[in-house]
Amino acid sequence: MSDSSQDLPHIIYIASVTHSGSTLVDLVLGAHSRLQSLGELKVFSRSKHAKLERVLADRCTCGASDKGSCAFWSGVESRLRETLGGGLRDLDVDSPDPEIFLAHNRALFEAAARVGGNPWIVDSSKNPRRLRRLLAAGSFDLRPIHLTRSPYGVTYSHIKKGRGTVTGALRYARTRIALDWTLARRRHAQLRYEDFVSSPSREMTRVLSWLGLPFESQQLDWTAHAHHNICGNHMRFAETPDIRLDDAWRRGLSGAQKAVIATLTGPARLLARAAMAAGPPAQSSSTSR
């Protein structure tokens, strides 16, 4: 394989704080005829081996009983054995060794593009560290989409999973700061969850235009399309393409909780505006919030 990034597929990286709607955006993007959405590729790491075994044994989003029975993932496995000498379980896309990191990510992206027949790959790993390393590698045609959501909605999702208000708010703040400053001097698309679910056609048209692709109306009927997403929430198994605003936090959070969240995430939101002002403008329909 050549070292030229022109020989590699285009990589759309969904960067976000957890619980921001990345699975939904991934599914809608993946329903495009030229896009292959893969879910959270960060799981193909030696450090996540136990989780990876569960993921490979789980039902695929396409309906196959496990990833080994899925024509797509078994095809990727075969391609990796040809090019890398090992399969999905041998990947280490988070390796601390820069050469292994580059080789294994290249091999996975190339295999997915070859098997899926699509030149665009969607990686919804979200993780800012993975994003920084992919950008620093300088060998990928990387197109980041910075997906943001109200800190109240994100923190409320953490609370529903049994985490405290302070823990959820601080997680939001730390990750938001890391993503904003990683992308501060990089051209990227900005997408607000609230804008997307309110007007999915408009927002998807805008983001795809930035990528140089046309919006396709069938993307909104994403359940009619076969997906092979790794990880993500259970909506990827939904039977109907429900795109609606989840604002349960408005009723579920007390006034005191909202005050705590505002206090703990306020600096992160101020830094977000500073980061956007420091670099090239993001392709956005609204101010980052």
C-alpha cells in the first residue's frame, strides 16, 4: 500500500462528548449510498480486548447473529489477514507505537472501504485522544464532524445511568475542552444535536455539502438500510427511523442540579467560543453552545 493519503478512503470522524447523539448521526450518515458507517472503531484495541470479544459475539446491526456470520465483517476479517497478517482480534488501533497505530488503522480503513465498496468511512469513536492521533499521523484524509449537545441533556443521561450530577457535568467539561482545542485550528463541521433532530434534512444537507456530497432523502429512513455499526446505543436495532428531540432533562433535572451543571460546564463553554475564534471557522449553522 502506498504511503499517499490519496490511496486511502476519506474518513469522517464524529467527535463528541458521550450521550450527544453520535449513534443517530452515524446511522443517518451510513444510509448514504457513498458512505460506510462502522460505529466506534476504537474498540479494536488491545486495551479493550475483553469488550471486543463481547462485541464480536453480539448480534450485528445488519441482523446477523454475530460478527463472524456477517458478510461485511467476515469480509473485513479476510482482507485484514491478506494485508496485515492478522484478523480483527489482532488489531490495535490505539497502539502506543506510532508505526503500529498507523499500519493498523490504515489496514482497517482500507479493508472496510474495499469490502463495503464505499470510498467514505464513518468512524464514530468520539474520543478526542484518538482524533488527535489520527490528525497527527498526517496520513489520513480526515474530515471531523464536531457534534455538540446541551450539557444539561448530556449530564442527565449520565444521571440516568447512576452517575452523580457533578461526575456527569465534569465529564462533559473535560471532554468538551479537549475536543474544542483539538479542532481549534482544523477545518471541521459543527453540528448541534438539537438543530439536527429539529431539522435533519437541513442539517444533513449542510454537513454533506461541506464534505462535497449531496444529501439523499433515503438517509432519513435509515432503518431501511443495512448497517454494520460496532458499539453505540441500542437505537441501531430500531425498526422505525425515529428522529426526535430528547429533552427529558427539562423535566428530570431539579433547579439545584441545573445550577450545578451551569457552574461546572460554564468555563468549558466559554473556552469553546475562544477555541473557535482561535482557528479557521467551522462549517456551522449556529454558534457553538
